Amino acid sequence: MGSYRMCLIFTRKFRVTEPGPVDDVREVFEKYAEGEAHMSPEQLQKLVEEKGGGGLSLEEAERIVDEVLRRKHHIAKFTRRNLTLEDFNYFLFSTDLNPPIGDQVHQKMDAPLSHYFIFTGHNSYLTGNQLSSNCSDLPIADALKRGVRVVELDLWPRGNDDVCVKHGRTLTKAVKLGKCLESIKANAFTTSKYPVIITLEDHLTPKLQSKVAKMITQTFGDMLYYHDSENCKEFPSPEHLKEKILISTKPPKEYLEANDVKEKDNGEKGKDSSDEDVWGKEPSDLISTQSELEKLQVSNSINYLNQDDEEKGLCESDTACQLQAPEYKRLIAIHAGKPKGGLRMGLKVDPNKIRRLSLSEQLLERAVASYGQDVIRFTQKNFLRIYPKGTRFNSSNYKPQIGWMSGAQMIAFNMQGHGRALWLMQGMFRANGGCGYVKKPDFLMNVGPNGKVFDPNENASPKKTLKVKVCMGDGWHLDFNKTHFDHYSPPDFFVRVGIAGAPVDEVMKKTEVKYDTWTPIWNEEFTFKLTVPELALLRVEVHEYDTNEKDDFGGQTCLPVSELRQGIRAVPLYNRKGEKYSFTRLLMRFEFV
């Protein structure tokens, strides 16, 4: 019996077609061009005004028209100054000419610092995981360039007379404090002029504290802000503190918690660090379960706050303060004070003092469940900082909305822990021009009759409805290798779109899969009812459908709903790390009804 050799020939279909205008674009063009074949700058100006784009001067409209003609037709001298339908489509699909949110600081920046959410890093010096990665000044520089305004340094003795930065009691490789301080000085105000806060976790003797005080003073000089927070009823504003660096001490208990868990809880460690899903967990899975919270019994919580909270070095009583080098103590602008008596007492407001309290993500959940309104009262004046639980060895993160709903200013995140939680954080701080400070909504600051404040546990009814239409997408063929998604045919994209925010608002929906196309057109509309629109984030993820394996990643973004511009917008997409793709984007339409 003879044997036959079979040869299969696959033809690769990678031709990319230029996307034409979708119906929504055509309708808008026809309406505002008033049936003509061209749209004038005056008509473009009218369109932007009526579609909630924040107003546009005629001069700006002319500049947009000129820019589109220059890019699309390479016309140096303009014989015409108007747009065809194709030109108009090009304008709408340009992320720089027609973005979904603005890029300017527009909120009032003259309220006390505690009235703002602040972009906050955790263990800012780590290059990777919490146990064995290197410590370096590079992630600090990277975080500051991305708009992070709170940087954390853990200070440890190196020999008898030197100080280094490292994650204590782990295998992380130390970096010199001087390098970290220089990195902060060089990068602090490149992205944002608003103040940078350095939180120090301090494990030093008074002699070494004295050395650190000298290093900080010499490095930052006039940039340093001195503040008597012991006798202060209100903190200055971000505007007042522009280009200033503030020092804050914080309870050095996190490394102890991480260390305890490391020894006791190997099961969780294994599970946590093997979770390498590119998407990360859904926000609804990022909160602790009831059983996890119950492990933190109230008695535990009390010990948790009292036991090693400020661990010997960071002063509580007057006698402890005497142990601190006076020149070091003078540098501390935001004191991290530890009151006696557990969580309830920890949230007591002192009318003559402003302080900062640090809680783990689990303890925050417990505090909100038991004393929700006390947490709100505390954060109206004082600073609350939330940090990741010790078992997050792989630098993953938790759900930030719980903290924001409670008014916590500093939700400390592992900036190297890519995934959905960090995308939410990056989305929140795209607001207000990406300056790292976002004004808290009024409902968190209001005090009603009989001292009543917002109750994060109370159910309310929807205030606003957002309609989102996913029109089409483009740009993958330029940002990705032709065979990245599929070896033999164009990709099969679908979009997940939804809301992260108050638990009642959380939802994810998805479009149909569009098969075999680099320029998918979906034209699908979704409606979201919002109870707390002020803190809602629009989540957008593009997946490439895969029948046999996990879906491939095709880009993501998160946008603050309160900043969305109505109308048809070009929405840029980002990679897993939150870096913007050069070309990949979606055309979407937003409408508030």
C-alpha cells in the first residue's frame, strides 16, 4: 500500500481596509453641514457647542480644520478651509483632536489638602514582587512621571552609620536612600506641579534619624514644607503647596504583618502569586469575603492598631517623642498619630489636630461595615491611608472604590502590580488633567442637620443615566504584529464595557464578536443607571475571542464618568501597564439622559 504525503496550503488574509464613516458620524455630519458636501469651521464650532464639548472658539475650530487638512491631505497652503465627510470622520477618530475627557486642571485647588483624593504609591521603590525583587530609584521616577503624588520609602539601618531603602525582612535588594531622594527631586514636578508627599516607614535610631533629616534638608532645600500639624485646625491647599515636598511618617507595621503572614500562610502565597491572568481579577472579586473579615475579630482590630502600630520609633506620647531626633521631628508635615483604644477611638476627630491614620484594606472594610459614618467624619478633616494586605506578595492590588466611597485620600497601590485594580486607579487619576489630585465630591464633605454625614452603607436611587455606544475600533494592525492574535486570519474582537463604582452601580456588558477584521464595527449601545455618578468609572476592555484558550488582550481604558464629554469621541486604549498605544482606539458615543 503506497503512502501519500499531503500538503495543506493556508493563505493568510491580512489586508486592512480603511474604515469608512459609521452611520452616527454620517448623521451628525449631514445635520451640521446642513446638507452640503463640506462642513465649515463655523458649523464645526456649533456642533462642538451643542454636543457638550465645553465650547470652542471660531479660531480653535479653524485650527482643527487646518490640522486635519494638513495631516490627511498634506496641504501646506489651504485652498479650502472646510471638511468633507471623510475629513470629519478623521477628526472624530483622532484621540488628540477629539478626546473623551479634557487634559487641563479644572477643579478648584484651593480647598484644604484633605479635601482631595491623592494618587498614592505603596513600596514605591520595588521593581517587582514584594519578597525578592530589587529596590531601585527607577520605579520612583516612573511613578512620579505618571502623576503619582505620594511616594513611600522604608528606611532601614545599613551598618551603624548608614541608611538604605528596602522592604524589611524580605530578600529584596536594598537601594541607597540618597539615590531615592535625588530621584524624587528630579522627577517630582515634571508631570504635575502639585505637592509630593513622602511617607517614611522608619526603623531607625535617633542618631540615624538625625542623619536622614540632614540628607532630606540638603536634597530638597526650599522645596521642603514645614508644618506644625500638632496645633493646626486646617491643612493648606494643593494650590498653596505647589512645588512643595511634604514629609509624613507612617506606622511601620505593614512589614510585620507581611512577615507574620509569610510564616503562617503559605497556601495563600502559592495561590496569590500564581494568578498570572493578564486581566487580573474583576473588581467585584477584589474585596475580602465575610469569612476573611471575621478572622479580624474586633479584639484583633484593637491589637492591630495598638500593638506595633507606630513601633517604638514613631512618637505617640511625649516620652516617645523625646526618642526622636528633634531636627527629624521638625520635618514631619503630616503626623501619623496612633490613638489608644482601637478602631473606634482611632477614628475620633480632634478639633485641634490633623493626623493621618493607616489601615490595611481588610481593616478598612471592617471599619466601613461597622463605623461607616465615623470614617467619613474622620476623612473630612484628617488623612486616611489604605495599604494592601500582607499576602499580596505578587504586588497585586485591591478595590479602590471602598476607600473612595469613604473619603480616604491615600489609597496606596503597588504601581508594579498590573491588572484591573490598577487600571481603575489610573482611570480615577485621569480626572482633573491628570495632576494627581482629584477633588472629593461634595456628598463626602457635607454635614447635614444633627451632624449627619453620607452613609456609605445606605442604598440610594439612581441620579443619572449614561448611554454608551461602542461604534467601531481601529489601529491594532499598526500597534500589534500581524500574527499577534491569529496566525492565519484577522482578529475576532469584542468589547466589554461597564461601570466600576458604588456596589449598586457595578456592571459589565459586552458587544458581539466581530470576526476576521482589523477594523470592527459594532454599533451597539448600552445604558447604565448611576447611583453615585461622582465616583463612577467607565471600564472598557477589548478582548480577542479565542475558542481554545483564554481570550487575548486587545487594550483597555478606564475613564471618570464625571469628566466624559458627550457626543462621538475617539477613545485611546492602553496596554496592561497603562501605557497608551500609538494608534489603537475606539470610536464611542456618550450621552447623559
